[in-house]
Amino acid sequence: MASFASLGYVRARIADVAAWRAFAFDTIGFAEGSGPDPDSVYLRVDEHTYRLELVPGERDEVIAVGWQVADRRSLELVRETLEKAGVAVTTLSLAEAANRHVEEAIAFVDPSGFTIEVFHGPLLDHSPVIGKFGNRFVTGDLGLGHVVLPVRDIEEARRFYTEVLGFASRGSFRVGPPEHPIWIRFMGVNARHHSLALIPGSRPDGPGIVHVMFEVDSLDDVGRALDRVNRAGYHLSSTLGRHTNDKMISFYVRTPSNWDLEFGCEGMLVGDDYLAEEMTADSYWGHEWSRG
């Protein structure tokens, strides 16, 4: 079965570059990354040249979610696994891979219509990561925090990611009455509690992302970021609180693209012996899952 190392990057199209620059650099405190497109905005948090690529466009939408594997053999194993399951796989050209700042990459479309890119050999920048407010992000072997995607068929998506791609189940929330449950599924690929979450619902007129989470190593950094968000007048989807599943202390702020950025700390690390838990939505501390 394919083996994934971490969530590598998210690429999204944005309609308002100026608003994003003010939000990302002057309020949250990302460092400015680098990439081949002088018009794009690259958000850097660690030695990767970027973790979030924001491409100017007419509408806000997700372009691709990028997952890192260890090496070329691991990439070929992912390809073989997908082709065996009947999934069409495209090999990115050398120029396309270079534009992603990776050595090699493949792409495919998952059952919910999201473009997924799998890569190895990211280009690294060993210069200091200098954001405006000195945030120290938690990445390394854990990769980028996590991404939450809305899916048309939650069980089809769950089976694809766990049974085909080999993501580990990391629990679920049950919404609605027991006789007609709706599930929100969490999945992991490393020691981070989850790197992917799937929530029922399609957003044909929306950005296609529910939220992306970034983790820092200090509750003080989270609190200071929340203060800046409030002073700047950004919409809070949920204010500061601790999650019941991954124990993250975080808040959610609406980005200029109308999807949420989660900013938190103290996320749970799990091992191979972790037992996935089911929780009812009313045990959660208050995130607006119902927005889909």
C-alpha cells in the first residue's frame, strides 16, 4: 500500500491579492516565500520555500492539495496503487515539477473532484524564516498542519483515502440523530493527529476548502495573533478554545477567500496504537461545521 509522509502544500486561486497580503503578512505573520510566478503569493513557515501558494485569478478556489512522499520509489508505489484502483494518473513535466519547487510529482483527481498532487524532493531554503511577528511554526516531519475538504459522498471519500491510499483513520464526529448520522472523518499519515478531514457537502460556488490549519509552538503566539485578528476586524468563525479530538488550542478566522484559517498550538501526537474515537458534534467546543 502507498505510504505518505505528510501534507506538503495547498495551492489556491485568490481574487484579491492585496487583501491576502495584508491578512497573511501584516496580521497572521507568515514569512514571504518564493516561487516561479512573480504574481503569486507564497506563504512560508519553515525550510520549504512555501506551504501555501496563492495564485491570482477571477474567483477563489482550491487548485490542488499536495502530499509528500519519501522518495522516487514511494512516488512510484503511489502511482501503481492508484492505477491498480482504476484512477488515471498524470506525471507532471519537469517544468511543472520545477514550478512546484519539487523534484518529481504526479497528479490525479480524487472521488470528490479535488486535484491531488503527490511529490518527493522539495526544494528547501535554509535561510532564516522571518515573519513580521516571529511565529515559530510546527512542521518538520509532521508537514503542514491539516486541510479540511467538503465532499459529496463522505463514505466514498473515506474508503478512497483509507482503503486505497492507506491514510489512517483518526476518528470522527457524528452529526444528527443516530438513525440518520452524518459523519465528519479525520485521517492521518504521520504522528500528527490528522492531516486531512472530510466533511459532507459540496460547494460548487465556493472556494472548495473548509479550512487549512497552521500550528505554532506557543500559546502566546496564538493569543497575540488572535489580538491582531480582532484589531484588524476580521471575522472569527470560532474564537479560542481546545478541541476534544486532537486537543489543539486554536481559533478560526475567515480569510479574504471566504474559507477559514485555523491557527493553533499544542496539537496531539499519536502513535500506531492510537484508537480512533467517535464523538458527537455537541461534544465539540463550537466550530461551525454546519457551514460545509
